[in-house]
Amino acid sequence: MSQTSGQVDVAIVGGGIAGMACAFHLQEKAAAAGKAVSYALLEQSERWGGKLRTETIDGYGDAPFIVEAGPDSFITQKPWGLQLARQLGLESKFLPTNDHKRRTFVLHSGRPVAMPDGVLLIVPTKFTPFALTPLISPLGKLRMGMDLFLPAKTDDADETLADFIQRRLGREALDKLAEPLLSGIYNAEAEKQSVLATFPRFREMEKQHGSLMRGMLASRKARTAAASPTGNGDGNGSKPLSMFMSLAGGMEEMAAALRARLTGDCRLTTGVESIQAAGAGYRLALSDSTALEAGAVVLAVPTYVAGPLLAGIAPTAAAGLGEIRYVSTGTISLAYKRDEINHPLDGFGVVIPRSENRPINAITWTSTKFDQRVPDGYALLRVFFGGSRSPEMMQRSDAEIEQIARQELRAIMDIDATPLFHRIFRWQKATPQYDVGHRERVAAMEAALPAGLHLTGSPYRGIGIPDCIHQAQQTAEKILDIG
Ligand SMILES: Cc1cc2nc3c(=O)[nH]c(=O)nc-3n(C[C@H](O)[C@H](O)[C@H](O)COP(=O)(O)OP(=O)(O)OC[C@H]3O[C@@H](n4cnc5c(N)ncnc54)[C@H](O)[C@@H]3O)c2cc1C
């Protein structure tokens, strides 16, 4: 039997945002409750943060290029990301999106067409700009308007995002708006994606207001009221919060700030290879050939890692974990001299409907979306590929990816310039798919877990950073029995 390298109350497997946030919450809540809780955070790679990864590139002028490999921001409507960042003292680093420049383009017959003003997520809330947009045909617009009159579905059965959108807004809204915008976030296929696991608010709006449009208008009204000087969104009478927030030095700053605050046994290059029941707890075999004993274990790793680890001790949960599909995605960021690009970059970027049949999925105009991402006089663009849309791109060489990205930028944005540099990041089996029935599958897996075993993170109840943090905090509270 391998030598024991420690004994802790809680072993947390995976040093991405979920594992780190779980460790931090456990530490802080235990201290506040006067409980002594020891933990080990085990990360197989050489760095903390998992998908939170930022590259800083100097040498081009007054400031560095900040290139994100993974997430570039987090949504502020779900409070847990913002709250954690504040708790970590990162407020001075908050970098909101440039909301006065917010405009999304949709590729339409090969050319970017601006999303009409007043479209919230995918739902039109202003009549004139919507009536004038060439993006949706007159018949398509009429069909979308029927949302106001169609009866609401009142049961709680799950359905695909495609079925839901077609039911309320019609086929064109699905193709031109919902599929690129909503499935794009999840790198998912609308025909398989669970509406209840990914956009439950839509179904709530339908139930409560009888229509998506009426629901969106009501939620906009509520947000405007909350942001007014008498009832502001962030409690200090200032302007409303940006919908998305990043950090000045990039999203990896969140992982660095978390790591700096963790006082437990944090180990890099330490993968967990197997888990066995041992007495009232568990024995984890580690990649350095030692073993760790723990009263409780949190698995904050992808399901295809968690499943095999649980096969011997929680076979039912392990079988459920095996059912969750993943897709692989990638991004290429390209840096330019601003004056070598003719395009106005007057928005946050372009989303691309599947029906356009392009080898890429979206383009973010990073240097418009955020300040402090490029030195003065430069521009940064980020092209997304892979997922269920263009899986073949994941097999391409770096040279091919660069060539295809440049071809696409030429075709879509008339950019002929040679980039100063580019950075490619491939995320193999990175994005869990929330197929129809996801919520029930997750609940069944959790119910099948023996005492002391916990699952948390992006595969379960939300892939965005705030949701990962929230799940991690709930897991920590469950362990401390204060949830
Ligand atoms: C390209 C891209 C863009 C994104 N954009 C956004 C965005 O803008 N906003 C947003 O909110 N979200 C975004 N996301 C999603 C979000 O980044 C992820 O869902 C989230 O970071 C996942 O966190 P996690 O801790 O669950 O998993 P991960 O970050 O995957 O962490 C899991 C960790 O477990 C480790 N591990 C694996 N196996 C073992 C083992 N056997 N032993 C020990 N450790 C192990 C891994 O090395 C990894 O560090 C994006 C994702 C990608 C890929």
C-alpha cells in the first residue's frame, strides 16, 4: 500500500474555479463558525484556475496585450462571481464591458447585420428597430409577434431550446437569434439543449407573463428601477452595473487572488488516480504515488474524470456521470495595428448562425468590448471554433487554424492585414452538454452518492463562473452542515 501523505477532513479534487471557490468558502465559513476544518486542494496540472487562464504579452507599447484563453468575463446578474471578487479585494481591478459600445452583429448571407436595438437576449422589446431589421423576414417577424398571443405551457416538463423557441417565436428566430446567441454560449446544439437547465428564466417568464416579450419588458423595468438612485443595483447610488465584468489583468487574476487566500494544503501536479472507501472516510491514491486520507471528498473535475474515480464506490452515480457529453472548443486571438484594420469595430462582435455554414462560430472584438486589453493604437480580435458546429477545426494544425481564421476575417470583416501575432488555445472535452433531462440526471446522481462524496462545478448546475462558484459554496456549506 502506498505511503500516506496526509490526513484531512476534506479533499477537494480539481483546482479550477469550482474547486478553489469550494476550498475558500469552506475555510472562511468554518472559521466564522469556530470550526476547525482541514482540507487539501489537489490539482493535477502545473497551474491553478483550470479554464481561467490569461496570457500577458508585452513589447508593443504603453501597455500589454491581455489575451484570454478561456472566459473573458462573468455575468453580474448572478451575484456569486461579483461577491467573491469583492470578498477577495478585487474591486479596484473590476473591468466592466464597454456597454456604451455594446452592439452584436449576426452574420446574415455572409455579412454582419446589427442586431436591432431593443432586442434583449433574443426577444424584441422595441417595435421600430425590430420592424426595420433585415435580419428577420416580414413573415418571421409576424411569427415572433405571435408570442404575445400564444397560450403558455404550464407544466414543468423539460424540452429542447429549439422546441421552446420554435413554439414561442418560430423557426427564423431560432435560426437567426436563439441558435447563435443562446446555444453559442453553451457550445450546444439547440435541438438537444435543455431549456430548463440552461435558460430556466424563459420558462418562468412564459408561466408568469404568458409571453416572453411581456416577461422581458417586465424584467427590464425591474432592472431599471433597481438601478435608479433610490433603489440602485449595487447599493451605493452609483450607475447600474455592467451586465458582464472582467478583471484588469484578466480572469486568471481571480484564481491568483483565491490561491493567495487559501491556507490549506494546496498541491499542484498532484492528480487523483483512484478513490477507495476507508473506514468512515476515503483514501485517495495520488499521482506522486502517495495516498491521502479524507473524511469527505469533493470532485470538482470533469465528469469523465469523476466517473471512473467513483466507479468502485458509487457505481450508480458513476454510470450517470458517464452519460454527460462534452464538446471540444478553441479560440484564436489575433493582434493588429489598429490603423491596418479598416473595419470600425463598432460593437462587441459577430455571432454566426449554423445555417451560414462557416468554419468558425463567432468573432469577439475584444479591444472594443473591453478597455485595457491592448496598447494604444492596437486591436485584438478573438475567433471561436469547434464545439458541435465546427468540430473538424479541432483537428487542424496551428497553421491551418490561423489561415482559416484570417480567411474568415477577410470574408466577414474585410480585414487583409497580417496580424502582429496570434495565440491559439484548444480546450479538449471542455464544455459539458446540458441535454434535455439534465436536471433530473444530476439530481439522481447526487441522490446516489454515498455519504461524504460530493460533485460540484461546471458539469452540473451551470457552466458560467458565477454558477460554478455558487455550486462550490453550496457544497462547502453542505459539508459544514450549515447549508
Ligand atoms: C473558451 C471558453 C470560454 C468561456 N467563456 C466564459 C465566459 O466568458 N464566462 C463564463 O462565466 N464562463 C465561461 N466559460 C466557462 C467557464 O470558464 C467554465 O465552465 C469554468 O471555468 C469551469 O470551472 P470548473 O472549476 O468547473 O472546471 P475546470 O476549470 O475545468 O477545472 C477542473 C480542474 O480539475 C483538474 N483535474 C482534472 N482531473 C484531475 C485529477 N484527476 N486530479 C486533480 N485535478 C484534476 C483540471 O486540471 C482542472 O484544473 C468559458 C469556457 C471556455 C472553455
